[in-house]
Amino acid sequence: MAQLEKCDEFRLLQALSDLLDGRQSPHRPFQQGTTHWSPQDPQELYTELDSLTVANDAVVCALKTAAINLTGASPDADFYIYKDTTTRDRVVTVLKTLFQSFQCENHEVRLGLPDNLNTVTSRQRIHMWLSLCLNPGNWQEALCDPHEGGGLFNCTENICNQLQDHSNHGKRLRLVINRDEVVGTWHSTLSEISADPSSAVSLEQMIRMAPEDRFALYREKQLWALQLGYYLLDFYDTQWDSKNILIMESTESRNDGGLLYLSFSSALPASPELLTFAVGHPVFVSFAKILLEIYTAADLHIEISPCDRKENFKPISELWQIVEKFTSFQQGDNSRYTLRPDDYYFRAVQGCLRVHKHIADALKRNMPEREVTIAIRENIYSHVVSNLERALDIWRGRIRKRRRSDSVLPNPTVYNKTGESRARDKSTITAVPLAYPTVEKDAIAVPPEEVLPPKKRKRLLDLGTELNSNPSSSNMAERFKALPPQIHFDCAVSTHPEAIAASAQKMESLIRFREDILPYSATNRDLQPVRIAIIDTGVDINHPYISHGYAPERNEPANVEFRDYSGAASPVPIDEDGHGTFIAGILLQLAPNAELFVARIGHTKDSIATDPSVDAKLEQAIKDAVQSDTDIISMSFGLDQVTRNLREAIKLALSKEIILLASAGNSGNNQRLQYPAREDRVFKIFATDQYGYKVRICPPVTEPRYSFGILGCNVESIWPIGIQPPARSARTTEHEPWTVMTGTSVSTPIVAALVAIIYEFYDKNRSLIDLGEHSAGLKTISAVREILESISCVSDEHKYNYLIPEIGHYNPEMFAVNEKHGSFDRISFFANKLTEIIRKSQV
């Protein structure tokens, strides 16, 4: 009996029994001496009927599921989910009536189906919150249910006036569909379904506020994905975006979590384009993006057109790239591979990107409207929803089909936050943040599995034929060229612990290389430090690592000069984003004696990406860096276009033999090399894993002579105090945030630090390096290229130079300083090698 009392079915039956017991009264005799309560007026009757319907539907669902579990019968044996169009039919009617009746055009309808309902029953309630006309921040509750009765009138005829009527505030608008017409009445009290929608949290915010338990977080995300998949069956012709998917607190005692609501700003279909099923269909592309954002817990920043499918060709390609990265790692070349939950999850994403074709093939001329609807739903279910069910099925055992509130939602107190999506105050930062938007606009979230050596595998893109055959695709380059320059910060979030540890070991090997040839930590005051310019989002000099942690033996802050070109003209160093501080932290880890010239060109990555004058700010920052005798300029960004003034600034720096290093980009084969990386004599930096293999986000190599790869996966560095880090590093303490990132943006400062180490070695050991009487010196672009090539291994597969200073290029012992030698011997050895390289290049 104790075991029985623990099951959901028993508790539901007990709840229904308690509900009926609560209606008993000793004053009204009934059969066999049992007494029951009866309502006093029609409104009370309908209120009680609502409660009994909810309880009855819950019991029906529970008993049906229990029978399935006991008999082992498939829930699909007698019913197909995609054939139940009850919800869609009712919502289409209600939204059409409401938006036709709204006299103003700024209304929002938040719609949810929060009850535990069975698809077999048609007695479904549609719960809504309607924004008020003059105050969109206030809401009026509405509930559409199947119960008819007296007192109904055409309540939607003057809906705006009724919503503004103060006498209706605190009441509930009850709607009933009667022969495709919506009528209703006002109830004196609100329902007990959800809390005030002004406290709602969007999915966009939710994926940035992850709970501490990663496994539980993953499980909850799978549940959310499935529930959204069921909603996709009903709403395949509305606009989908993570901003429009909302979580509200539940006030019902039986619902421990939050409730899922969708935001509508129009009737269905949202646009005629959504009823044309072809490549680039906005709904399916958007839903694929949402599934990937749920899986990665990161905002992908892939822009999707809500009405023009032709603008979605590039986003489709980017989404396929992400899916390919995950699936190719998980399956690899193992012929005995067993499908796992993630495989089915990514099949659902792939289904979103393919389902338009299946739907188009299924639809025929002169099909009845209901058959068209079922054909669309059947293909969505087959290619998307069924895979999400299988993914969850493996994790939880047999799942209950089509119960709209089965999701085990995160604790609502975790998400009870209405401020900006990114925390600035440390008190608002979650304990273990596992997610953050990727740093690059149009960024690709790099899977942690990129740490393994990639193999050539067949691409999943079956989209190419459609894109190439589309007459508009040939004009895409011209259309993009007409746009203003767009800047990208080529970096993405990393969270895989083993990959982070492996990359940390690689960073340690680079630090050991520096310590082998520069063993003395004390700086020589007579020598001018190597000066590195960082053009980025700024720097937080109050971070403990910059103030003293980068070199504890000195107990003095790093040497940082700050210039603000953002327009704010901050008199003190500042970083409101984090990307610039992250880059500065990498440089100080590897080259702690360097002097930093930090040029802030914008408040955040996003503001910089949309700044039409960013090229002018870059131009001025580069010219000022040249004017201040900078040796190296590290540019962890790229533009899709180049302007004449910016190119002149780059040419000026090159004419002064300043070493310019620029990230190659994170868009793979979908985008050519970014500017300034594609400029001649600018070093083009590619990201590799710790094995030296180029990560797939990198573009093709076009100029091998100046193309170099180095670690760019899962690298740890510092993050500004008071800003929530993208991912939590093991090095994070209460007052010293660290994070982990991946991308060519990360690789660029590592190469800059390596050049700074060589420059510092040259300055300290000039007497040991004889470059010849007519030499131009070591600090030239050609000399640095020769040195970097000499401490690289050539990659036949990727056609770039993989920087590995402890081995080198010409032979395995080129720079492998023997441990048995003393410090001076190692210094002499390296000085001789530099002499050989420079002299050989002059022959």
C-alpha cells in the first residue's frame, strides 16, 4: 500500500476523491444517506465544472498511461497525435477573432495550454493573457473552454473598450467557441493557473541562467524541446523565436514548476509566406535554431528572416555546420555505434531543415483543408517530434504522449528575474553559469568534441543542390556586398572539462617554452618592453590577475595604456562585455612582461557588430597604435568588407614593420577569409585543437606563407568582475572570474604573445645573435614570418603552419632544448637557431 501511495495515478485519484468530499454538506440528503453540495448560481456551477474537468482529464491521462505501461501497448496503436487538430482549430478561431477585433495594432496574446490534458479528449482549455491597449505592461486574463451556458454575448465586438474598462480588472474573460464564433462573459475572479505574466521569463533568458546540476539541466532541456515540438504541430505558421517562448510561474498546487506560453502578435498564418513549403521556410529554420540553442545553452546569434525564406539560405548552412560538428564526433567511424539520445535529438534538428521538402511532396492540388493540415502535421511529427520523443524515451523510459505539462520544469525561483539578460551585479550571478551567448555575431557554438583529430567525413549538407539551383542564390554575394561593413568577434563558449584540461596542458607547454629561454622573471628597467596593441571591447584592470596575479613575484599591476574610441570616452579602463579582458588575460599568461595598448572600439560585441562607423574607429585605433610605437597589433575580429580608410591604416602599420595578426574567422567554408586577415603580409591566424588539427569553424587557407595555426579550443582566461562569465572555469574564485572560450579570436593573442616572447628574447640577448652587417634586424615582418615558420610543423591536410615551438619545422630537434643543459646553454642554443634562420632567409 505504501508503494501504491507513491504513484502519480493514486495521488490523482485521491485528489479527485478529496475534491468530491469537499462538496458534501450534511443539510442535503442524497442516495443511501450520502450528502452532496450543489451550486447556488450558474457562475458557481461553471467554476466548479472547470475544476472537475481539470481533475477528470488528469485522471483519464494518468489511467491511460498506466494501462499502456502495464500492457506494453504502443500509445500509437489506436491514435495518431498528428490527427488531433483540436488545439490548432480552436486557437486559429480565437486568435482570428481577437486580432480582427483589436482596434489598435500593438496587442500581444500570450497563450498556453497548462493543464495535464489527453489528446484524445476535446475538452481542452486555452489559457491566455491579453495585453492592454494603453499599457502593454498590464495584462487581462482570458480562458477559452468548451462549456456553454447562459449569459454569453459577443464580448469581442468592442474588446479594446472592455479591456480598458477598470471594472473588468481583476476579472477573467471566459470565451466559448460556438459554430466558429467566439462569444463569452466576464467572471468575477481570476483562475488559479498562472501568475502575473509581467514576471515571465523568455527562453532566451532561461538558456543563460542554467541550474547547477548539469545532468538535471540537460534532462529538463530535453523535456522542453519535446513540449515545444508538440506546439510546433499546432503552430507551424507563426513566428518562432526564443524571445517569444515564455515561462510563467504556476499558482496551482499540483504544478511544481512553471508553465509554457507562446507569444502571438497576429492571427494564423502570421504571413502568407509561411504556407509555402520550400527551402528556407522561416518556421522550420527558426525551430532548428531553437533546438540547438536549448542543447548548447547558448544564443547562436544567427539571424533568421521571419518572412523571406530566401534570406535564410546562409543561416541554414550555418545550422547544418553546427549539426555536422556534433554528429560527426559522436558517430565517428564506429560501425557498431548505438544510437543515443543526442543522435535522435540531432535527427530532429536535421528534420527541421529537411521537412519542407517532405511536406511539399505530400501536398497535392485541391486537397481538402483538413487533409492539408494533417499532411503538414504528419510530416512534422515524423521528422521532428518523433525523434524528440525517442531522445527523451531513452533517458526516461517510456514517455507519455502529448501531455502538455509533463515537462519537469526548473525551479521557478531560479528564473524569477526580470532584469537584463546579462547580469552586471555579482549578487545576481547564478552559482554555476553554464551558458552564455557566443561572442561572435553569426557565431557557431563550437562543440567541445573538436579536441579530437578530425577526419574527412561526408558532409550532411544535402541542401547544396537546392541552393545552387535557386536563381536568387547567385545574387547573394552582390546583396551582401551592398551592406555596411559588419565586424565579427570570432569566439565561442566552451564547457567540456576534459577538453579544457587538455588545452590547459598545451598552454603550460607554451609557458615552459618562454621560461626556458627567458628564465629570469625580473624585468630589465633599461629595456623597452614589447608593446602589444589589443583592439577590442576594453579591459578590466581591477581584475586581480591584471592587478598582480599575472606575476605574483612583482606585486605590481600590469603595464596597460587605455584608449577609448567607443564614443563614451571613459577616462579609466573599462570593459562592459568581457571579450577584451579575455584577450588581455591570454597575453599576460604567456607574455607577462609585455606592455598592453588597449583600444576600446565599442561597449559590447553586439553594439560593435551593428556600429556603422566601426571602420572609422578601427582606422583611428590602428593609427594611434602606430603613433605610440606599438610592436604588435592583435586583432581578434574580422570584417566582411574593407573600406579605403581602414586599408590605408593597415598599410601604414605594415610600412612601419609592425606585426599585424588577425583572426581568420569562424564561419568555415561559408565565408571567405575576413579582413584584415586577407590583407597581404598580415598574419592569418587559425584555431587548432591541442593535437594541432584545424577546427572546422576555420575558413580555407588561401595564403599558406602567412597562415599559422595554434591552440584555439577550450582556452581559459579572465573575465571582468561583475559580469556573468560565459562558462565557469575551474580557476574561478569568488573575486576572480575566469571563463573558457574557443575560436580564432582566442588563437590570435596566443600567436601575438609568442612573437612578443621572441622580441623580448632578442632585446635581452642581442649580443648572442649575429644577424650580419647588412641585416634589417629581427623585428621585421619577413624575419618574423621566417621564425614562425621555423617553429611550425606543416599540415599537408590544411595547408597552414602549425606553431609548435618545442619541436619546430626542419627537424624534430630544431628547438627542443635539452633539459640537461643549464639556463645559459638553453639561451645560447635558441640564440644560435635564430641567427641561423635569419641568415638563411637573407641568402
